[in-house]
Amino acid sequence: MENLTKEDFLFFKKELLAEINKLFTNEKMSERDGTDDFLWLRSKAVRRLMEISPSTLQNLRISGKVQYKKIMGSYYYSKDLLKLFS
């Protein structure tokens, strides 16, 4: 069995944070297009642009008419969704 030192944990922490930072940087880059606009919009922005209520957006989600991602309790919708309803 090998003993771990405080320096080992600090090294692991630095490596882990560097990897997490790379993941977030790559994700942000993939969510943007050439105009620096996000490809994913939050519920509030979608409701404002489509001029619909929260319950209407929820009904669209439940019925499967719109694709979405749920991340930590927030819903995100693709900008392509707006093209379908314009």
C-alpha cells in the first residue's frame, strides 16, 4: 500500500481542474457559431422571442414538439427551434 501525501493531492487537484477547464472550454466553443451567438437558448429567451407563456412552452416540451436539454434544473432549446415557428 502506498501512502499519499498532501503534495500528491495538490497535484491531483491541479490536473483535475485543468481537465474540467478543458471540457468547459471545448463545450463553450461548440455551443457558439461564427457570430458568437449561443446555439442554445434558455426558456425565458425562447418564451420572449416566440411570445408564448411558460405553460405553452411546457406543453410543447411534454408533447415532444420541441427538443430540449435539461441541465441542472434549467431547460435549454436549440436556436433551430425558432426557425420552425417563424
